[in-house]
Amino acid sequence: MRTPMIAGNWKLHKTLAESSALVRELMPAVAANQVVEIVVAPVFTALDKVAEAIAGSNIKLAAQNCYSQPQGAFTGEVSPPLLKDVGCQYVIIGHSERRQLFGESDELINSKAHALAKTGLGSILCIGETLDEREADQMFDVLRRQVRLGLKNLSAEQMAGVVIAYEPVWAIGTGKTASDAQAQEAHAFIRALLTELYDKPTANATRILYGGSVKPDNVDNLMSQPDVDGALVGGASLKAEDFARIVNFQTTT
Ligand code: PGA
């Protein structure tokens, strides 16, 4: 069975004081949950502070991005070994905002996945189609390309450290969630693709999160879909009460 993961992507929000206040409010609200792997991804500058605040708790730390090289003349970048050093266990890569606003290619994202595997950090690899692509019936082609190229040359063994997040771009920050059926359809497609690229055990063991306007009032139904193994949460992860309710989801099946 796959351990569900609920990950909060704080994006470019929160000062040091606000970040530690948020996790301090969150910790008691999720402390009793031993079922879900709980992850928060603050901005780089708050990682150390949040790491300190969550030490010994059931909350894990993630970064929102990284570079592929461990060190060197790469002004402005942050590397996987440094993220490990500050206490991260996961790094989000290939978020649609990185792809769209910062021109990240599947090849660059793949190089980050390799760097993370080499460093022993987990990747949360984001994929997802835009509204235009969905309406042009290109959704499956886009997902296939992003999965194939994003995971290129990663071994089945390295896949143990990879979590995939299906985030339809049209659902991110828009309040429009994919329907339960739309999410399940995409997740089942991605899992079948993993069987094709790897094997059935690898596909069955890989967690596929849904992301895009996940809220306290839609998480239960989403999490009841057989191939939805968790959520990557943006806006609703900025409020402890909402994020805690999402972490403590109740499946309806
Ligand atoms: P949202 O963001 O929950 O605010 O839609 C999700 C994400 O971008 O990871």
C-alpha cells in the first residue's frame, strides 16, 4: 500500500516569523496523524527556521526548486546537497510556474531529478496540461512527454525516491479543481505509463499526488479515488487550519 502524502507548497509567501508561526500552529493540529506523510515547502530563506521548528515532529521539509549541480559558478542557484544539509527530504521540481514563468524544459527538470537521486533526496515531479492542451485533446500526449522526459534514465530503484504530482495548470490557483473523475483518469493514465516505462511493482509503489485548488471541502472525494495518493496544496497550505483539515482527510470509500 502507498503511504498518502499531503505536501504544502507555500510558493513565494511568508516571512521567517510567519513561516515559523504557521508550522507552530500546524504541528499540534496534525500531531495525531500517523497515516499521512506530511510535507511543507517554504521559501529557501525560511528552510532553516522551519527545520528547527518541526524537529522531532511528524512534518517533513521540502524545497520548491533546486539546481542540478552540487556546487560551482552558478550564481543564484541552490543545490541538492545544500538542501539536504538544511534538513530537506524532498524537493519539488518542474512545477508549472517554473516551466511557464522561468522557461524550464523537461531536460532541465530531468537533470534535477538525477541530481536529487544522487544526493539521496526525494523528488516531487510536477506535470500537467494547460487548458489549451486539454481542449485540443493533447492532455495524454503532454503527460506522456513530461513523464518520459522528466524520468529519463532514472532506474526503477531510483523511482523509490520519486513522487509524481499531477497538477492540471488550469486548476492551479484558480479555484477550479479537476473533478474526481478527471483526476482519477489522469492518475490511472500516469500509472499505466509507469508500468510501460518500468514495471508493475514500480508503478504500484509510486505515489501520484493531485494538485490544483485542493481545499478542505474537496480533498475527501479526491482522496477516495483509487489512484490519487495525496495532494500538493498551494493556497490552502498557507492557513494551518485548512492544511490540517486536508492532512486529516476522510476517504469516503
Ligand atoms: P493551489 O496550488 O492549491 O493554490 O491551486 C497548487 C500548486 O501550485 O502546487
